[in-house]
Amino acid sequence: MARKRATIVDIAAALGLSKTTVSDALHGRGRVAPATVVQVRSAAAELGYVGNRAAQQLRGSRVGAFGLHIPPVVRSFAFYMEFVFGAVSAAGELGVDLVHLTRDVDALAARPPSVDGVIAIDPLPGDPVLPVLRGLGVPLVTAGRQLDPSAPLAHGTIEVPYAERIGQLLDRAAAAGRRRPALLLPDQQFHSSFPEDVLAGYRDWCSAHDRAPVIRELPLHPSPAVLTAVLSEVLGSEPAAGSVRDDGIDVLLCGYQGLAGRLVGHLAAHGRTPGQRFELVSLVGDPVSEMLDERITCLDVRPREFGREAAHLLAELIDGSVAAPARRSHSAEIRPSAE
């Protein structure tokens, strides 16, 4: 009788370690002590564990490739390219290829991609590609959660705690004397879980501090005329009756990459200069136009690491070291302006 092939679960049980620690030790990732790595790999050899790549070849049921789906409307943003670079790096470590899925829904349905699993970043409600990907019969990981309750559930989700970070950003601003924030968000053309969570965090903070929310939506690529009009409206807005009155908007949260960088010049025309009395915040800091500008406070989402973590979560779902539905959190760092 053929001996049952050892799994990561078997190794973890034998050593009294978690499945995540064993998986990290075998795949060379995470923060695992060198002694533990040696212990895990010795046990794997003793138990006859066959690594994921070799097992795929033995079973003949894997093709050695991950698929990646990015909504076409946002593919021009640097954030997504950085995410891809991170996913490519992780795929190389895992010994697989990464395939960017660019065909439309009809072409994908007629000729399904040969992949072992798929990563879909910022899934949008009503995206017809997602049901096709979920119907491939392979694990699906979303970077950002799905908002459409009728959509087939993903096997794994990894997301940034944006609502929590918005509260921290605004608490910092309030401690420095800036207490009336406004929020600029992408319009319904791009309504992923990101603006949903940003909006929730902003509204919660305004409610807790008796501030009237000031929210405006913009297209993803607004013209200079649109920016001027929106700023004129926002910077001239007044608190609602019964709320605290002050000297006007003193924090401007920009809800998509590159917007804060574009607004610096427009703000000057309105007599506002980012600094101690007025804070300009990018919630997805652009690496060139915002992260290097000391006048702008940035939320660094670390997109390369985000892509790496998404790819590793997909690998764990494929090799069975984690069970679906799996949820992970990806941290973002606040990088304050120089003021």
C-alpha cells in the first residue's frame, strides 16, 4: 500500500508548531528563527514531505502559474504596477509564473486561462470577470474585499485597515490643532472596498468629534477646471448648524494616488499652503509626486509588499497550509509631512 504523502499539517503536528510557521520555514519567508527553519526542514525530509513545486509536477495537475486581474479603469496608476512587481517577486520565490489577465470576459470564458490560482486586486461590484475567475475551480484571492453580496466568495482576502488609519491620521491632525477635515474620493467609476473603508473611518471620526463631514467625489482623472471648482467649493464650505465652527477646512484627505500632488499648485491659488496650519494628505502616496514631497503627509500602503503577501496567501491556499476562507491584514504606514 502506498504511503500517504506528508503535508505541512503533519509537520506542524509533529513539531508542535503552527501551520503558518512551518509554511514560512519551508518557503523561506516571514520571520522564522534559523534554528526553527533547520528543525522544520529536517522534519520535512524525515517525514517524506514533497515541496509544492515538485508535488505539482508529480501529480500533473498544476501548471505552475498564478493569474492576476486588475480592473482596467485603474491600470495606469503606479500603485498597481508596484503591486505587480511585488507579486512577481513572490512568484519567483515560489517557482511559478505570474500571468496578467487582460482579455475581456467573453474571451476569458471561451478560453479559460491555465493557472493554479488567481489574485484579483480591488474587486469592483458588478465586474463580470470575477464570476468567470471564481468559476475556474482554482483558489481566488482578493486584495481588498468584495462589496457585492451576490458575487461568489473568494477563498482568501487580504486588505488594509483603512478606517483605522484614517482615525489615526485625523487624531494626529487634531493634536496639532487641525480639526476640520475634508475628504475627496473617487466617484462611482471606482467603488472598491478602499473608498468604502476610507469613508467609514472619516464619518466615524467626524461623528465622534462633532464635525460636519465635507465629502466630494471626483473622476479618477479630473481636469484642472474640475479641481479648481471642487477646491473652491470645499475650502469655502461651512459647518452645519449645531456643530463646532472654526476657521475653515484645515485638513484635506485625498482618496486616490497622485491627487494630492496635483493639488499643491491649486491650493496656492486659494491662499492655502501645506504646512503647520493646513495639512494635505495622500491616502495612497504616489512614489514620485507625493512620497518625496515633504509638504504632503502620505499613507504608505507599501504596494510591493502588498503584492508579495497576496501571492504568498494564494500559494498557501493552493498547497493546503491554510483553509478557505482565509483573511489577512496588510499594514500601511503614516509618513507625516515636514510641516
